Amino acid sequence: MSSSATPPTYQKPKNLAGLGRRWGGQMIDVLVTYAIFFVTFRVVELLPLPEQVATLLALGVPLAYYLFSDALPNGQSVGKKLLGICVVDERSYLNCSLGQSFVRNITTPFLSIFDWIFIFFGSRKRLGDMLANTIVIKA
């Protein structure tokens, strides 16, 4: 006997992070990224490095934080940790992986406001979350 199972409809988790916390976390992480850039830039200036290496470090270190910050322990970037939210896999609820963090964050600089428009729909997922199969929940 075969049972015909209908796929379940999407049910929004009850512990999704609110829009204000999500936006606040994003803003804190942008500030952290800028701070990392300025600190890295100043440190690199003091080191006897070739200009190309110094430039690569000054840009690469903050960029790495921005792209991979959601894969930090417990799926929490600095901003998310401060605001008590975290990024998890939508299906397994495991912490956000490096790959998922990259996919969800690479969309923001290119799609910016368009990316965030999606967050106002029922699933509260921006385009980056949809592509990475992640959700942001209260920690």
C-alpha cells in the first residue's frame, strides 16, 4: 500500500526574530565591519608590507567578517549576539554554516533594499535567507 502524503504547507515558526531586531543587528554588524576595516587599515599601515598585500588585508579582513559573521558560534554575528537573535538552517535548526552565511550576506550589497522588501511578507525571510535556506530566530 502506498500512502499519498501531501506536502505540508509552510508554517511560520513561532520564535522568528522581529523586524526591528533584525534591522538593528544588521546595522550593528555594518558598524563592526567598518570598525574592523579602520583597525585593520591602521595596523597594516604600521607593518612593513608591500602595498598590494596591505590593501588586500585592509579590505579582505572586514569583508570576511561581513560575509561569514553569521557562521560564528551559535549562528550569531556580533550584532545578533547583542540583540539575542541567531541564524539557523530553516529545516534542521542547526547553526548557520559558512556557505549559508556567505550566500545570505553576499546578496545584501548588490540587492540592498530589494533584498529587504521580502522580509515584510509572511515568512519574514529576506532574499538572502531564501537563497541560503535560513531563518533568523530569537536565541
